[in-house]
Amino acid sequence: MNPRKFPLGLALLLGASASLAPLSAAETALPPLPAPLGVPVPGPMTDAPYAPQPILSGGVVIPLFAPDSPYLRAGKIREAEVYKMWGAGIVGAITNIHNPSLEFHAGNGSLNTGAAIILAGGGGHRTLNTGEASPFVPFFANHGVNTIILRNRLRSDGYEPKTDGVYDALQAIKLVRAHAKEWNIDPNKIGIMGFSAGAELAANASLMWPEFDLKNDTAGNPLARVSSRPDFVVSVYPGPSLFANGGTPPIPRDAPPAFITCAGWGDWIHAVWANEYFTALLNDGVPNVEMHVYARGHHPGDKVGPDEPPATGALSNMGGISYGTWSARYLEWFRDLGFLNKPGVETQAAKDVAANLKRVKRSATWNPRPPAQAPVPAPAKP
């Protein structure tokens, strides 16, 4: 080899390597990695009702119901929850929930809007996928929004989502509203965001809250006079609402605005359920209902083709397709309706609800095929 063409840096490196003595096995081994720290674990089973533990640092956890509540099962309330981890520090899913709870996380105090979002994970009512909800805690904190992770009861543990699950969501709204002053929350900016099975609870909560409040307006209930009405609803790749299978539940005159999103063709059944909820509210004249159905995308957990992006959900990027931008569209809607203004400022959403309380159902007044006009007779010939 021509020494003039030999790279100087490589020559120096080879020379240095040649001068080093071989290392022993003991010298080449790296020290073992330490075990993960701060990994969330369920609380222990004791003689007292199970105490739910925070799944994220700094969470304030409150059981939804008193231990003697008729909504709870006395023989089950002591049982500990079961965690399924999606990583060393990520509680992906929880089962065996018999003492449902909420976990409060404050947003950035210097940006506080007073808005609060209750996060209801999916899981087909078999598991509670808290891994869908927890990423939104830091995401919304950066926008001055407070978040609450809901731990609701499941069908797999013997509960009925259309009653028990929805009651858990509505009770969570009551509790957050009751503690609004302590948590620096605007009591008129409390809503719920659900994913899949959690979106089913969110949509049905927007319809069932008057019935729940009436049922619980009883002596001795400290939350009797606290409304469970959500101020907004967010339904993400939803399960079936009460409008599924031809259902015609009553829609409250002050039904909250709703933001709905789903993939279309690749998640068609959830898109159908999304459209049923959207169409029913739209035909009723509920103000500020917005829906985004994206061409590409799949439901979380679904099998996809070898050339398709993974079926990821919640806040993840959905494989880089446009479906992954839904959270940006949501923030635009949320801001447009006034929920990101300062606490205490009446939202545009509230103004529009109040202005439309006496609306007439649109589907009862609009005829897409008006009757044909009678033909105009030709003028008589002179």
C-alpha cells in the first residue's frame, strides 16, 4: 500500500489498537443494569376496602363511592386490583376493579384554564386500558388542562357497562365538580374523553346524567345537589352508544357538545357507531357537534396487513398517517368553544347550549324531498 494514500486517522487508530494489551473477561464485562425504580404496583389486600394506588406520580386518588354505597358489592370491595404492565413503568391495563376511583392530576398552574378532562380507557369492558389515558396527563398539562384518570368497573368482573360503568363516569363528574374549588377547576369546564369502551361510557353519560342525578338526589348524599352533566364529551373510536341497534333514547335539551373521531374503512364498525351518535345529536340540533372520520387507520389491537402501519391508538402517531393528528383537531375544537380561556369566563359552548334549549328537532321539520310544484297552466290563446 502506498503510505502516502493511507489515511492518517486510520493509521493512528490501528497503531493505538496494536499497542493495547488484550483485556481480561472481568475487565470487559459491564456492570449489570439496576432494576427499574418507581414501578407502580397495586395496593395490598387488607380488612379495609381496597385503596386504589396512583398509576402516575403525584396522582390524588379518591374512591367514587362510600364503602357502604349500594352501588358497590360488599363481598368484593376488599379485593385488590390486578395490573398488566406495558413496560417497566407503564400500567397498561387494570382488571378486578371493585372499588372504582378517580386519579386527579393538575395541569400547569401558570397556564391553568380551569378545564378538567376525565379520561376513560378502552379494553372492550374486559380490561381497563389505562395506557390509553395516562399519556394525556402530561399532554394536557402543557395546555393548562387538568386531567382525571377514571378507574371504572368492568363486564369481565361481573358488572354491566350500560349501568355500572356509566354510573362510575357520572359519579366521577360529580366528585370533580364537588372538589372544583380545591383543585382550581372551573365547575363549568368539566368533561369526559373516552376511548373505545370508554367512549361508549362517555357518550351514554351525555344522555343519562339527568336520570342519574334524579336517582341520587336523596337525603344524606353529600353530592345530591352536584350535577353530573358533562360540559363536553370526546368520543374516540367509540363502542356502541344507546343509539345502536335502532335505539331512540331521549336527548337532554342541554346535551353537551361532542367531538367524535375514528378511522373509517379499516375500523368500520366503530365508525358506524360514531356516526350513529353524531347523526342523532345533529338531527336533534345539539350545537357544536364535530366528527372526523379518517380514511386510513385501524382499531387498537386489530391485526393489520404487512404493508400497513401498526394499529395504535389514543395519543400515539397511528403509524404517521393523518389519523394520528386527531388530537390537534380536538384542541382546535376545544379552543374554538372557549374551554382554553381563563377560569370563570363563560364558554362559547355554554352560550350556544343556553341559546338552543327550545330548539325544534331538525329531522322533524326538514323534508329532503319537498313536494313538487303544481304545473303552471299555459296562458289561454286569444
